[in-house]
Amino acid sequence: MTQRPELAYQSNQYDMSERDRLIMEELPQVHYIAARIRERLPQHVAFEDLVNAGVLGLIEAINKYDASKLVQFKTFAKFRIRGAILDSLRELDWGSRLLRRKGREVDDAVARLEIQLGRQPSEQEIADELKIDLQELYSLLTKLDGLYLVSQQVSAAFDRSETRDLIENAPSRAEDSFDICLRGETSELLAKAIAKLDERSQKVLSLYYKEELTMKEIALVLEIAESRVSQLHSAALLKLRTSMQKKLSPRATVTSAPVPVAKKRGGAEWARS
């Protein structure tokens, strides 16, 4: 984290009592966001550490919130909380070179199969292409899911050497016409990629990102094991990521899977989360 706790209490538009009230009011959101992120991380990452980072993000949100931009504080705080948690995870950087290499191999395998088959491959087909068994693939995808979660960078449209964090660059009210056009095109491509997924995978993504259910809650809804929900989620993001990388190149390189924020007129409006 780049934000030190003591700095979050300086030059603030709120007095201490108002700050404390806002922190207590939004603390459940911190725990909720931390819990959802924790679902996709290795077991050694402590939930309490995620909460602590999220609280610092909340304090930063209180300091930087500008009501004149017509964005609700709760929405603004959500981005800051999540961004602060992911920043703290990036500092850990548990992704070994071997894991990152395997991630590239999986992406390449999916891209090859999609060209050969003319459709998105099944998990079994991906495992066969990589010459591993299905359970080994699921284990690898779970590790990669956590790795990609904290690597949400996108190359700038005109300067590939410049990267911008997708969370901190969420759509704003001041977008120019090019940004709006590009985001609209990306949303359309992503909606088409989602439509190619099997029905159960689409349901998992909808429940997780649109309805914002936890993996455990989704398991209860679909009447399947929580581990199976995690497998479906990881496999779906893999297919979406490779599909979007191919279609968006060379204008932008997405290194994390896009995720849904809302459904609109039968399609999907998406952001990176």
C-alpha cells in the first residue's frame, strides 16, 4: 500500500466524528469486498489483512470524495476499497515465474483450440491439449484466477509502454468520444464472448458479478459443490480473457478477465473488477 495510515487523516473535509461515522457505516462493505476477493486467493492470504487494507482504502475515499462529480459516496468508496486491497496483494506478488509461464501456456492452448474447433473449448479439451488431467487443470486455473485478480493492468491505446490500472480508470463522466466508442465496442465483444459460454457458466458469472452472490451462495442456488462453482468461474474467466485478448489486440492488451457490472437490453455492460 502506498497510502500510510497517518496520511489518511490529514487535510480532510470531514471532522473526526463524521469520519468515524462514515467508516462504521461502510465497514460492512469493506468486509464484503474482502470476503469476495478472498474466495479467489491462496489459503495463506489472511482475511484480516485484506480487511485492514480495505479500511485504509475507505479512509482514502473519505479524503478524496468530491460530491460535485455526482457519484454516490458508497459507489466511490467501493472502487477505493477494492483498489486498496488489490494494491496490498500486488506487493505480495506470490505468482512465481513458473506459474506465470503456465498461465501463458494455458492461454495459448485455449487460443489454439478456439481456432481449431471454431468455438470455445471445454475444460476437458483444454486439459487434453495441455496433456494434464482435468483436476490438475482446475487446480491450476484456481491459482491463475488469484494471480490475474491482482494483475489488472491494461496497456494504453496509443502507448503500449504505459499501463493503467483498470479499477482506478473506471468510466467517468468526462470520457471523450473515442473512449466511449472503444468501451462500447469492448462491451459488445465481451457480450458475444459470454454468449458462447455454456448455460451454467453464464449463470455463475451472472450470479457472481450481477447479483453479487458469494461462491457459497451460488453453490446453494445451483445445488452444486462450492468447489465446482469456483471451477466454473475460473474456467469461464480463462475463456473470456483469451477471447478478449485476441479480439482487442493490438489496440489494448487485457491481462485480467473483464467482469460484468450490469445487464442492459439483452446485452451486458462490463467493467474490470
